[in-house]
Amino acid sequence: MSRYVVKVKRGIAVLLVFVLSIAMSGVQSSYAGQKVKLSRTKLTLKVGEKKTLKLYHAKNVTWKSKDSKIATVSKKGVVTAKKKGTTKITATVKKKKYSCKVIVLAKETVNQTPKPTGEPALKVPEPQVIWEAGEKSGTEEDFNRYFQIDMKDYTKAGEGTGLGTIEDIHYTSKVVGGEREAYVYLPAGYSAEKEYPVLYMIHGIGCTRDQWYSMSLNNILSNMIASGEVVPFIAVLPSVIPKDGVNKNTLSAENIKAYTDFEQEFLQDLEPYIKAHYSISAKAEDTGVCGLSMGGMEALSLGFSIREHFNYIGSFSAAPSLDQSVLNVNGWSFAPKVVLVCTGTNDSTVGENPYNYHMTLLQNGVEHIWYLYPKGTHSDPVWKNGLVNFLKRSFR
């Protein structure tokens, strides 16, 4: 195990120590020794709805409902709303109890205009549920059901799919004191006459904007847009690197400082440039950020430090060094629509850090998606899977 000096808090030139595990043979989804924690302490359902509660890091759990007329709970923690009211679900393990307040609301009815005699009433289809934020967390079964995809469907050149355009741009950064570079993905048919959502994509430490670019990115984004899985959007791939280029020592102070300074560079230089040169929406509801490895840490930092700025936050195989106190939405006027955190079970580079971020979000009551990529390492397959799953749930 090695120690590396990093800056934890942005804007303050203080180096702290963090640990990267390089000797682990794999990261197990059980995370033995972690604190027992109930997935939710408050749950709101409508009559007829079901949600699953989980008691993390515990076995032989006994579930009980205080009032089964309002809501029942199965042996596996599945809560079923029965009638309007409030009750409490309790999970007991080794004589210790963990409680969740359950509020059941009346089932909504759809008012429809009466049809003339002989014509059937319109049926309103219920939306397909493909995930449950914060509840389907960490098992291989959940991955296979909700997150497994055939990446070839996204990386291959789709027949009849119009590829987007990737532009090479340079902008001046007053924060860094020099010229900066980025790629900008424009969807097929891009028009300055309409506004587009925008996604900022951050690479890992020791790399450049080319890391994301090299992952068949044009095909992935263009195929998802063409299939209707996401609406047309613009993606920005900055190079978060030192002024004089990437230091060959990956975890050098210079490479780390580029991430430490990036929040201010983003706010003062990059985002204003993109807004001035491309037709993007200025609304937070249309703005997202995602990243891998150190970029995954940076995505969480930007997403939660710059309050009410991003509606979509994706973090794949996130590195350590994040000040986890920022992982909350206290005082926000809205919570991000999508926060997704994932990692591979065999990622010995970042170890349990993504899981720790997930647990902090859970403890702070931030609705989010957490999943593990079975046998995944610190590599492209995990990151491309994370990107596709993140986009499937975002720009819609």
C-alpha cells in the first residue's frame, strides 16, 4: 500500500495524504467490516406501490411492519403500500433495530374525457421502471437486471446513424494563465437555431481529453441519440492537465493541482467560452457532468460544490481525495435528477472509494444510483458501461 500526497480542498494549497491500494486482488461486493446501515429511513409510496428496503452488511434480518393494514413487508424487505396512512418498518438483526418511516399516499386517478358510446376509453400506459435510485445497490443480480448492456450495440457504426461532429477547440484560461484545449461533440444536424443540453466529461489523472475520445465516443453518443435513448445534446471534453502538459509522474503535485484548480477554471473560463460559442441551454436542468477515475472524483466535486448547477452527475471508478462533506443537497432548491456512482468489483486501483462515496450519499439522504460491474477492473469496459447507463437515465 502506498501513500500519495494530494489536495483535498479546492483553492487551498494544502497537501494531504491519501491511500491508493495497489495490492488488492479484488474488491468484494460484501465490503466486510462496514457499518450496518438501512438503505432508507423514510419512504413515501402510493397505494399499490412496492419498494425494497435493504440492511447493508447484515445477515439474518427480521422485518416487521408496525401496521400491516397500511404497509406490509416481506422477509426480503419488500414494502407494499396497502392504504393511506403512516407506519414504521423495522429491521432487526442481533437484537438491534433499524427503522424506516413509511408514508402511504392515496393512489392517483387519471381523469379522462368521456368517450362517445361504443368507443373504448384510452388506456394510459404506466412508465417502465428500469431502476430505483438508491435501492438496487451492489449485487450481481441487480447489475444483470438493470445495468448490463451489449456494448457492441453502442460502439459499432450504426446503420443509417448520422455521426456527430467533434470539434477541436482552444480557449484562454485566466485561472491557469495559458491556452487550454477541449473537444466538443455536436450531434448530427446541430443547429444554432435551437438550444441543446450540455454534458461536461472529465478524464482520469495523467491523461488528456483523448481518453474519452478514444472510447468510440462519437459512435456511442450518436447511436444513443439516433435510437431515442437520449435527446440530442452537446458534450465537452476538456483536458484537465498542468499548464505545461501532463507530468510523466501520474500522481505528481502538478497533475493533481490541475484538478484542484479546475472548479474555478470551469466557472471562469471553460463554461463561459462554451456558452459564447455554442447553442447550449443555460438551465441547470439541462446541464450534466461525468468523469472516470480522478475525473469521477472531480465530477462529484463539481456536481455538489457548485450548488444547483448540474442536474445530472455521473461518477465512474472515482478516485480518492474528495472532501466528502460536499456530498449533500442541504439548502438546495432542487436535488439533481440523476446521481450515478459505479465501479468494478476487481478495481484494485481505487479500491473501496466509490463505495465510500455511495455510503456518504446514502447517509446524507441523496437519491442516487449505485452499482458494481462484476469482475470489472479500472478500465474502459466499466467506464463505457457507466457512461451508457448514466446517459440512459439523464438527457431524456
